[in-house]
Amino acid sequence: MKKKQQVLAIVFSCVASTAALAADKAPAQYWMSVTTGTGGGIGVAMPSMKDMVMGGLFGGAMGGDKPGAGSAPRSLLLQLSAPHMTADPKADHFIPPGQKMGESLPLLTPKPGKQYKPVEEQEAPEKPKGRMLIYWGCGDKIRAGQPKTINFATATQEDYLRFFRTISVNHPRGPHPANGWTYAQWPNEQDQQAVPQDSSLLGRHEIKSNYAPLIHFDVPSQNDFMAPVTFTEIKGDLPESVSFKWDAVPNAVGYFAMAMGSSGADETIIWVSSETAHMGWSLMDFLPTPEVNRLIKSRVVMPPSITTCQVPKGIFPDKGAFLQFIAYGPDLNVSHPPRPAKAPKGWQPEWVAKVRLKSTQSTLLGESGQAKGGSNTSESEPKKEKAIDPVKAIKGIFGF
């Protein structure tokens, strides 16, 4: 028995040593998540159903606590992780002068302990009630076979699985807290300054720390902050067909739109611009450029050549609907040393860096001629009181 325990101890020790060696060889990672418009930054933890509905459906447009969310047109999320531990981690991102945010931005490692406030004890939420309807596709008429519907009062587990089955979307996981790794980010408790509206990322970026190698790269013009999404025309009154147009966003690699409304407290309606039925929220975030290209071929994402779309007639009642739009920007991927054309098996760089971009916008549908950034209505024309409260509608469905 004693000999068996010794053998097991040796095996566990070898496994631990192998894992530690593999982690030590893994590259440090640095991500810059760059947002223009509503939406702010993104979190590093897997969201709950409530977070996905409230944050995912609306893309953060209902507000947020990160600089740049809501009113500010630009925001950044900077994240660093490296397979080394140190008692006093220090890291700074030295930025080009055109960014207009000082010489550098501090990257802070979260203090050990619970990162989230404990959930207070409360009564279990009621079972979801009412119905949810999903429509899809641009056009003036609802297509055959729509909508996709679920009645929460009578739905079985199989119904839930079938209804909420969505398209497969590749969301690579970036830097995050992990055992044996040091993680840091900006904004943080030390520095939460807003990003200036005329800020530019063009130029040299250097990330210096005491637990990762020196990371340095240049940001070219195509990977600077994207131009804002501007709706040049939104024409039509609900429940009629509503068409909307937007200015082409330079360097955009694809577009996606979704809208949500309600025909009552117990019925939520979702429309997506895709040719496939899905919930929509998985696309209201950064996507790798190859993934955007794949989704364009699958007709899930609109190509950059498209600048107009229609919400079909009869989907939303005259209470209105909330439109959310995203333009995906091109990724910048850098490593040191650069990946060779024929990389040998097991090749690993010292570090990898990614700059990813998106530009988002939102508005209420239901007021003829209303357009964000390009209204066709005169200031003297009385505004129609048709706005819905999408938050209240979705809370009613899920019992939040």
C-alpha cells in the first residue's frame, strides 16, 4: 500500500511538473478591445442569462460603469496575462501622444479575494411567463415559416433546448485570471479616465511589466478607432415595414442588426437581420475577422457592401421597437517572434497581442423619418410618444 502511494505521488509530481513546464512556455497575451459608440467594454467572466439578455441584447446601450459606455463615444478595455506569478505585479501600457491620455495607462492586477459581490438571499424567481417570438431576415414582408415561438407557460425542457439553440459563433477567450498566471487590466480602480473623442491609437504601443516580456507593436490607420455608425434614414411607422439606411463605416468587415419589442408585458419579440433564426446576442460583440467572413458566407452577417435593411411589416406593434446595430472592424494580430510560414509542431512565440474593433449604435424604431445622426424630422415637428421600455418587457418574461 505504501509503495502504491509512493508511485502515485511520483505520477502526480510528474503531471504537475509537465503542466508547469507547459504553462511556462505559453506566450504572454495582450488584448486591446476598442469600441466606438454605445456599448462600452466587455467583461472577462461568463455572463448569466440575465446579463446576456440585459447586456447582450442591448449591447451595453442601456448604460454601464465602464468609461465610454452610454454617452462617451469611445472606450477601451486593455487586458494582460502571463504565465508567471509575482508578489508585487506591476505593468503599464505606454501609449502614443495622439491618444491624449497621458504617457501611460496603469494595468492593475485585481486584489485577491472575491471579485463579485455575493448575491443576496432572495425568493426564487417565478417561472418565465408569456411568449417569445423570433423573426429574421431583411425585407418588407414576413417570410414563410416565421416566427419561431416558445410559450414559457407550457414549454418542456426539449422545447427550451430547441428554441434557444443558436448559431455557432467563435468567441476566442482572451487574457483572464487563471491559476499560475498573472492578470491585469485597464480601466481599474486607479485610473478610469474617459477616452477623448479625438483620441487616436496610431503609433507605437509598449507594455512593460515585471512578469511578462516587453510587448511592443505599432497600430496602423486601419486599426484605429472606427468611425461611428450613422443612420442616415429610418423610414416607416410600426407596425408597418421600417427601412433604415446607414453610412458605410470605413474598414468595416461586416454588419449585423437586431431589434426587440413587445406586444404586451408577457410577450417579447426579437428580429435579426440574418437569414437564419437565432437570439442575436452572440453577435453583438467583438468577432474575429475570419469568423465575420465565415458568417457572411453563411448569410448570418451582412457584408460591408450592404448599407440598407428593412424590418418586415407586421412584426412589431405600434408601441415601438429597440434597434441595435454593430459594425465589425478588422483585427490586428501581432506576435514575437512572428509566426514562420511553416511553423514547426509545438512552436510558441514569447508573446501575442491583439487589437480588435467594433462600432455600435442604437435607436428606437417607430417614428417615421427618425434617424440617429441624420434625422429627417424638423425640430418643430412634435415627437410621437411611442417609445417602449425594452428592459421592462424582458424583465417581465424572465422574472428579473
